[in-house]
Amino acid sequence: MAKLYFRYGAMGCGKTMQLLQVAFNYEERGMKVCVIKPATDTKNGKKLLTRIGPERDTDLCFDRETNLYDAISKKFKDVACVLVDEAQFLTPKQADELASVTIDLDIPVIAYGLRLNFRQEDGGFEGATRLLQIAQEIEELKTICACGKKATRNCRFLDGELVTEGPDILIDDGKTKIEYRALCPACFEKYKRKAKLNKK
Ligand SMILES: [Zn+2]
């Protein structure tokens, strides 16, 4: 039976790059894949971009209302694999629909995404939480912090200062510099204390 995979990692660990590599491997062997991503990530339109260079058009963009099982069974029943980018933005229901794709259509699904949001302390991304609950194979894609240790925290910086409050998706207003950095727990604490001191 086909499996549901969740491959998670902090920003910059090469999730999209790995997704494109898997798509390439299938297509090189003459098989079709279905690459999907959330429509919330609109800045690049239908394209999946990587920092290193390779890019690809997506086959399906979804919003929170999309029934992924219906969409895949109607148009992509003949694919060898479904690949999901930014899977943390799935609703729990959509994560379950992807599980149904593996069970009822016997198509493997590989979802790539973040495990935890930048606020670090609340419920995080519901899509990632659901995938951690139901995926048969869970794998961590590793990246390193600026200090050289393993980075596990996904952090938002505004004008160079760490923030742990705000919405999941921040619209760039052109005035504030928005950055995401992957940090190890120790560096995260260091920046958090510094931000607290600056507030006082
Ligand atoms: Zn560090």
C-alpha cells in the first residue's frame, strides 16, 4: 500500500529542493507526478522556487476549501506520486484527504513542511500537527544554525530583532525588513532575551 510521508525541517533545510529532486527522478523514468502547494504562497504565482535556483510549475494550487482527495482523484489519478510543498498550511481535513489518496487511490504522498511556527509556543501549524499524527513515515531534514549546531527553531526577525508574536503569514509592507532564520535552541533563547531587554 502507498504511504503518506511527512518530511519536516526548519527554513532553509532544502525542502523544496528535495521535492523538485523527487519530481525529477519520477519524470526522468517517464512517470507523472502531481506537485501541489497552497495558494496562500502567492508571491511566486504557480511557480515553486528554490534559493539555489531550480524551479518548477505546480500542477495544483489549493486553498482551505479545496477537497484534495476529489481534486486528485478527478485530474491526477494516473500520477506515480503526489508532492506537497508548504504542507504546514494544510487544514487537518486536507491532511486526512491526502491519507485517503494513499489508501483508496494507492498513490504515495510526500508532504514537505515546517513543524513549528515562529511563535514557538502555541499550537503551531495545524497541518503539520495532523501530519505528525497520521503520516506513516516521518523524517527530519536537517539544517544548521549560524553557530554550527543543528537548527530546530524557525524564527521571524523584523528589522533584525526576533519576534514571537504575529500572524502566521506576514504581508511585506516594504517598510519593515522581514527575515526568517533557522536557529538552534540556545541561539533562539539568546535572541529572545535580547528582544525582551530591548522592550524594557
Ligand atoms: Zn545556534
